[in-house]
Amino acid sequence: MDIHILQSAKQKTIERTDNIIFEGGSVWGASLTENHTKDNNVGLVHFAPGARAGWHTHSHDQILYIVSGIGKVGDRTGEQIVSAGDTIVVPANVEHWHGAHDTGTPMSHLSITSLDSETTVLEN
């Protein structure tokens, strides 16, 4: 079969708290596409209360889809509360951050980027 089915029971969720981009609490992530696509990277990221990705940019657009919880996203012009069902489109090279932050709840989102997109972590 040419279609790849990645069963949830076989997917690995990896703690990513120590990754330089994350701050404020525990973060876990799982690749939902692994090496089965030549164009896109789709990941499921879980943020504990207080955790977020710090300021960063991507060389290509990033799409975030909030799967559960309440979180925040921000850019240099402001921040917005987001919740399950919301979609965020971050244009390429826009300085931004996202996560559970100070909402007091955990938050999980899908992150969709181009496979060749590069992430640059910025100073606060």
C-alpha cells in the first residue's frame, strides 16, 4: 500500500523541555509524519501550564491548530488567548511565541510547517 498509517499506539512522545526554544515548564512532542512526507512536518506539542515556546521565527509559514486546552500566542504587536479549535497562521519570518504560558491550564497544538523550514530562536 502506498498510504502510510502511523498508529497512535506506536508513536513516540518525547519530552522536549530541555530544547533551547522552550521555557517555563514541561513540553512533550510527537512527530505525526515521521519520514513519510517530502513536503510537510506535522507535530503534536503538549505544553504544561506555564510552558511556552520562546521568541522565534520560521523561514516558512507555520500553522498551529489548538487541539485542547487554553493557551496564548504573541508577536511583537501583542498577544491573544487561543483555545481548542482555533487555527493560527504565522507568516514566514514573523517573530512570535506560543504555548500554555500564564493561562493556568495545559495546551496542546498541532504544528504544521514546510519540511525545509528553519527555526531561529531569538533573545527575549
